[in-house]
Amino acid sequence: MFRFFQWCIVLPFLLCAQVVFAQATVRGTVLDRANGEPIIYGNVYLKGTTFGTNTDINGFYTLANVPEGEYILMATYIGYDTVRTEVKIPPKGLTTKNLFMEENSVKLGVVDISARREQARTEVRISKVTVSPKQIKALPSTGGDADIVQYLQVLPGIISTGDQGGQLFIRGGSPVQNKILLDGMIIYNPFHSIGFYSIFETELIKNVDVLTGGFNAEHGGRISAVVDISTRDGNKSRYGGQFSLSPFMYKGLIEGPIIKFQEGKSSASFVLTSKRSIIDQTSKSLYAYGNIDEEVGLPFNFNDNYGKVSFRTANGTYLNMFGFNFSDEYNNPNIANINWKNRGAGANFKLIPGNSGFIVGGLFGISDYEIGIQEVGEDERTSQIRELSAALDFTFFGDNNEVKYGFDIKSIKTDFVFTNPFGLTLSQLQNTTELSGFLNYRQVIGDLVMEAGFRGQFYASQSTFSPEPRLGLKYNVSDRLRLKAAAGLYSQNVLSTSNERDVVNLFSGFLSGPESQVRDTEGNLLSNKLQRASHVIGGFEYDLTNNLEINVEGYLKDFSQLIIVNRNKLSPSDPDYATEKGEAYGVDFSLRYQQNRTYLWATYSHGYVNRNDGIQEYPTVFDRRHNVNLLSTYNLDEAGKYQVSLRWNMGSGFPFTKTQGFYNNNSFIAGVSTDYITSNPDQVGILYSDERNDGRLPYYHRLDLSFTSKFEFSKYTNLETVFSVSNAYNRENIFYFDRVRYERVDQLPIIPSIGLKLNF
């Protein structure tokens, strides 16, 4: 094991050191001249040559193996004037050239399509969707506030189970099997109880990468998907902010320079943001209709705070330090009181040495998540998970290739107490460590793009090493048609207390993998108690026109081993944990059209998600066979001051287990001396069908609309108004059925709202 990590560190140095000094490289950053913000995915190239690339999310670019000579270095990006500068390339070594771009007078309001196309040709990008803040804001925003959780539900392969306590399931993976990252740090519960909002502030988001499967060796510790969210720096040139108000919440943002941005010099900035919900109060008067209790209203309460300080040097080296405190509460006296807190702090950096071809990145931080639930007539359940993490990575850019490797260490503490319906308690207080290292290599060979990688994960509590090879391929058949495929092995040691039977799932506790004995579905003792999966994905991208593209992907996720909490434990001698296996497979279609003022996005997913508990194979409660999303945005004017958006979602019904009958459930508190003839039963017992999830709920569909207008008072001061209607035609979509009370509970009815946002 130790030797593996030695080679992870030493071998890439040996391989790349031979190349660093035998080639000439041009690199630098491309920034907005006015405020120092990075130009993301801009085009950078040497005029009259085939040397060209795109900037990354930090505005960084690299052109490697450039022959000696004098060139014109150019940068282009829609909405900005083209930049040209002379550059003299020596026979070998590094040349740093930073470029500064200025906005032009033409406000096109669209992203650079050519940059995205170039990325599609030179990167595998299978099962990867990149989301920009502009796309998030274009979505019809519930309550007048756009949020990433609303946009994620539009992406192919992602299923949401409801507006209240709903969860996101990505291509057959449950929430605990998806890694959610905020600036590189794991967030264990990023979504609030009301399904419209996440903890992430839209105004701070710089970039979102959604990896729905087949992700490369950079990511590990989860077996289904990754959502990687990066935040922007505070304004480096002036002080400013934002205040917004809607029936759902109010929020504020303030930002400004600590060291003002100037070309060729270092700069520093800060940003602070806070939001607080008010829907628990406003709903009692504004939305007291449909299935909303007039006295309780919508009993959701959340408060999110985030702060960040950023330092950036002239050559692109940066350091970010950030902290957050997120909280959520669902308080319904008729059902339960649930509250959670997510707190943490961290720092990430990127070091760009002036005399080396390597780029060094790193992360240090702590994330602490606590949750508790007190249900009516039930014992309290609590859970805490705390993670300390440290990571380093190294990147080298060669001639049409890229080598990236790194390692990280996590110290994880779990503290969990749970009492099941039979009065038996499961508890865990555990400290464990995870070590991992990865090596990822990308090479462009003519029309073929290859990305091969290997990740090694060591789980200390299990004393288990997990080798995980990954491979991604793309072949450019023509300028318009690209074939792609990916495969890999994945593992994780964290599991959730959420049960597959849960329809309304507001409580989600976390545990480390069990140290006690666990048996597989055939009754054999497991020597390896990790959760495991393998992914196989294939598909193609085709540019039907310059503005219209289609993407098709078929996938198979084989969940060969899943560890779950045994919530049917009847006696102390019964095991605390059980195992399942399963698979998820299907096909996702997406169609994107973008031209001038019009943006259209259409997706269709056809999928199957099954589990096998050793007794029977059954569909999961989130097995949605058909899912359709249509999103349309149109700017009524060239400047984008008036915008109309709509989103329509239709999905087939979720599975449920049918009811066969009811019985008087007597707990026999007095043991064998209980007078079962005259004593009153404690509660009503339910007899379920022998076939698990053998029924289907009705189809779901909903239309959301919004109209946005912007009124400018000065260069930096403007007022945005958002009129929105969620569930515009008031569709009665079933949420769940209360079997005991024999009552149908629907999801939220039509909800009109108006939001005001003052930018200054």
C-alpha cells in the first residue's frame, strides 16, 4: 500500500520531467480587464497555426510543444473584443503571457458555442453536463429565486421524488451514492426540505459539472455520480452587492476588493452572502389552499450563510479561504420536527510556478453535518458525520496530452443513534480514515481522444484496498459526429439510514461501513464490506446544425454490493446490517438549440432501476420508467432585459407496495402475561403485498412559467423583477398515500409569486 502511494508521487515526476525541459510552452490566464474575473472556456490560439486551446474555469490556458519563433497570440470570446499580442517563443522552456479582454458594445447574451464545440472535440466528456449561472437563471424560478436544484431536475437521468422532502436520484444511484462538492469539499446534505432550494447561492456559482456516471479517476468514494460546484471570487474592482425578497425568502450579498485589481499585480477580494426563508409565515396567508394546512402553512425554515476571501497573483496563482453555516428545519406538529445543520470551513489553492511545467492544486477543510428527528409518538433519532480532508494534485500539459495525479486523506467520524419500529436501537460511534491516490492521463491521437486512469482507495476501518481502473474514449468521426464510451469500477464506505421503502424522506443519517459481520444475499459472510459498482456507458454527439445538437447515451450501472441498515431487526441477535445488489440501465436523449435570443433544451430518459435483497427482485421507489423535460427561454429584446421562460416536466408513476389488509397490532408489553383478548392494540398494523413495489402511482406532470424584467438606474444599479407560476395549470400530482388514514397527499398546488432583486 505504501509503495503504491510512493509511485503515485514519484512516477509522474519522472515521466514528465523528461518532457518539461525538451519543449516550449506558452501559458497564462485570460481575464476581464475591468474586474479581473476569469474568461471561462474562451478560445486561445497562435494565429496561422494549429496550436489552440480553451481556458478552464479559472481562465487558465496552456499551449505546449510550440516550435521556436515569433507568433501572434489571440484570444476570442463572444461579448468581448478580440485580443492580439506578439509573443516570442524560445527553443525550450516556459513563456507566460496573460491576456486581458474588454466587453464590447454588442450584448449577445449567449455563451461561446464554438468554445463548447472545441471542448467536445478534445475532451471525452461522457455523461458530463456543464451548467453556467446564466443557464440556471434562465430556468423558471419558483418563488422568484433560481436555484441549482431546480436546474438539476432538468438534466437527463436525474429524478426528483417530490417538492416536500424529495431527493435527487442520478441514473439509479441514491443520494448517499452521489458526491456533492462545494469548492472541492464534500457536502453531505445540500438540499433543503422544501424541494425548490439548495444551500448553494446562485449569485456565487461560477461553474457546475454534473457527472452522471463513468467519471474519471479524479473522483472516488462514491459509486454513482458527482456534482462539482465552484464558486466565484468577490468583486476585485469595486464594492457592491445585492438584496432580494420573495414570498419564499429574503437574502443579501456584499462583496468588494481587499487589494484592488490592477493588470500585472496581485489582488484580493471578499464576498459574504446570507439567505433566510419566510415561507413558513407567508404561506399561511398567500398559499392557504389546495393541500396546504391553513394553520401549519408550509413548515419549512432554512438559513444559509457563506463567506469567502480570495487572493490571486499576477501569474494566476490563487488561494481561497471560505466558511459556511447552513441549517434547515421542518416543523409540522402533526408529523415530526426535523432539523439539520451543515457547518464547515476550508481553503483551496492553485500554485503556478514560474519555472516549472507543473500546476499544483490543494484543498484542506472540515465539514460537519448533524441531523435529528422527533416524530409524533416515536423515539428521537440523531446522526452526525464530521470529515477532515486534505488533498494535493499535480497537472502537467504536454503536446495534445495532459497528465494529472494526486492523493488525498480523509478522517471521518460518525455518531449515530436510531431506534427502529420494534424498539431496538442501532448506534455507531466510529472514527475511520480513507486514503486514496489517482493517476489520470488524457491523450489526443488524431481523431481519437483517450482518457485512461487508475484510482486506489484504502479504507482503514475495513482494512481494504480497492483498485479502480477507469477508461474513457471519444472518436471524432467528422466535424459534427462524435462517438464516446466509458467504463470504470467504483467503491464507497459511507452508507445512509434512508430506506428504500421511504416515500417521504426528510431524515437521512450517515454511517461508516460496518465493522461487524455482514452476510450477503445468499447468507455467506462478507470478507469485503464495501459498496461496489461498475459503470459501462456508450453514446454519440451530433451537431445537426451550427445551433442544434443532439446527445444520446446508453448506460448500465451494476451495483454488485450494497450495504443497508436492517430496519426490520426483530431481536438483539438479528444483524444490524443487510446486503442487496441491483442494477440501473437505460438511455438518455437530449436536444439543445441556441441562437441569438432563443434557448431550447429537451430531454427524454427511459430507465430501469432494480434491487435484489436475496428474496426477490423489485423496482425501487424512484424507478421512473419515462421522464421528459422541456425548457425554453426567449429574450424579448437584444439586451436581454426582458425574458420569458417555461419548463414542462412529465414522468411516469413511481412504484409502491400494495396494501392487502390491516390488523390490530399489539406490542405485548407485559410479555406472555399480556391479556391479548381484552387489551387494546397499540396501533394499526398493515399487511403488505408479497410482491414488493408491485403497484404504480399515476403519471406526474407540471408546467412552470416566469417572466423577468430588468430596470437599469445606473451602470451598476438595477432592479430585477421575476413573476413566476409553479404548477401553472394546478395539476394534482400525488406525493404519497396515507394508508392508515386512507388519505391522498398531493404535492404542492399552483404557486404564483413575485420576486424583487436589487443589484448595486
